[in-house]
Amino acid sequence: MLDFCGIEKERLRARWVSSAEAPEFVEEINDFVKVLKKLGPSPLRKEQVEAVA
Amino acid sequence: MIDQVKQKINDLLSNGSVKGVVALVHSNGNVAPCLYQKGDDLDKLCLGDTDSAGDARYPLNKVLVTLSRQYPDEVFGVLVRGCDERGLYGLYRLNQLDPERVVPIGIACPQSLALQCECKKPWPDNMMAGKASEGIDQKGVANAECDSQPERFSYWAGQFLKCVKCYGCRDICPMCFCRECSLECEDLVSKGDLPVEIPVFHLVRAMHMADRCIDCGLCDEACPADIPLRLLYKKTALIMNAEFGFTSGINKYEKSPLSLMGPAPEK
């Protein structure tokens, strides 16, 4: 649905990580942060929304 | 067609098989929902035809749900078009109505209405009057997907910005029956703020429509800001179909994959 509305779907992630799997969690977050940095600031910031609409 | 419907309603009421029939009435120049009971005058019965056939629609199922909550032991008749019948199937599935206590009176929509509604099934399975028109191809979602990602974003952001948060889409929706609504939960939606949070407000409703929306288009008609809500819900319905092979309101007793636990059902 995000993609349909023109929002990069990479901005939302759902992963199941057990509380015993700290390294997986860290890896996931680091990877997510990397992806988000590449994508840049969210288009959903208020001023941004008003500018493009 | 209307005479057949009148006859049917008369029969049902006089032989006592239903307590009342939910249909429409011409009253003071308007079309309104009406509960007909034994002995009531059926002269002003109306099928929602004003300027053209079926142009005055109303979520009669919603009236029926309210009635059956008040009178759970009574049987009621209800006037249904194709979309309304899909709604009934949905409401049976979601335990909001008991199929044993509902007598649908099915009427087919004329081709003009089917075209106007871009309806894929403008007739009920159980058709009492009228002749089935042809279903119309749905092109809206595919067209909306042709645009590039930034174009889609500016289109939808523009649409959502218009929202005045009147809750008209929810109030008119025959499939919205929750006693507590997420969109009124202050932890999720702050009161009194406009514009609504984009895209959360509208996507919450879209997600809740995923296994419910019967594509009747009343939300589009009700929206004072002309936000193409139905297009949004059509997309969620397509995702449900692609992922689970499920379409709301098509099969009478089909369970929603969202209410099952375990592996995905076979398509």
C-alpha cells in the first residue's frame, strides 16, 4: 500500500527477531539504518508533503 | 420491477415470515431508508431511482445491522443490489448478521448504473427482479500504478491533504460496524488536528477494509473532498486476492484469511 501511495516501501520493515538473538537484531537495525540513509529524509515530513502536493 | 418488489414485500409481511423490511421510501422529495412493517403503505416504496436508475443509494445493510442488534430474535427483509449482497455475505462472515434472520430481496442494477459504479458484478446471486447487466472491467488501480513513484506520492499526498476528517467514509460504510474505532483512538489519531497525519489516517482505514470492502463506492459518493477512497480500497482488495485468493463478499461462507491462524490457505 505504501508503494501504491508513492512512498518507498523500503522505509517500512517488519522482522521477527527473538529476544535471544541480539546479534541478528543489531545486524538488522544497522542494515535498516544504512538503507534509510541512502533513501534520505522522509517525504512524509509536513513541509515536504505540502510542497509536493 | 418495482411492482414485483412490492408484491414480494407484501407477501413476506402478510405471511409473517419477516418482522419488517428495510428498503427505501420517497418522502418530501427525497429518498430515505425506511422500515416497512405489516399494514404499512407500500405506495411510496422506492428502489433509489430519482433522475436515473439507482442514483440514490443508501447503506441499508447498516440500518439492518443496527436493527438486528436491537431485535436479535426477529427476522428482517432487506432490499439488496449486487454490492449489498456482497455486504451481507461479509456481515454473515464477520458475525454481525445471522443468515437465518435475514431475507434478502435481490434486484439487479441497470447497465447505466453498473457503468457509473464501475461494478464488476452488478447483480445479486439471489435475484428477485430485474435482469443482470454486464460486469464492468476494473481499470482504476492499474491506471494509478502507471505513474512513477514521485508522481504517485504527490497525487496521494494531495488527495489526503484535502481530507477534512469528517468521518463520512466510515459513517456511510456498510462494512464499518466496530463499536470502537481506531480512527477515534486518541493515541493513534490526535483530535482536532488538520491536515490528518499522512498517510496514516487513510491507510489505517484501508487496512481495515482489506478483507471487508465490497466495492460499493458509497465512500467515494460521501466524501465531501472527493478523495478517491474506493481506489485505495480496491488496491488493498487486489493485494488480498493476489496473496490469499480471497475477495470479500464473493462466496457466502468463505472465511477471511485474516481471521485464520496458521499457514496461508491454498489459492
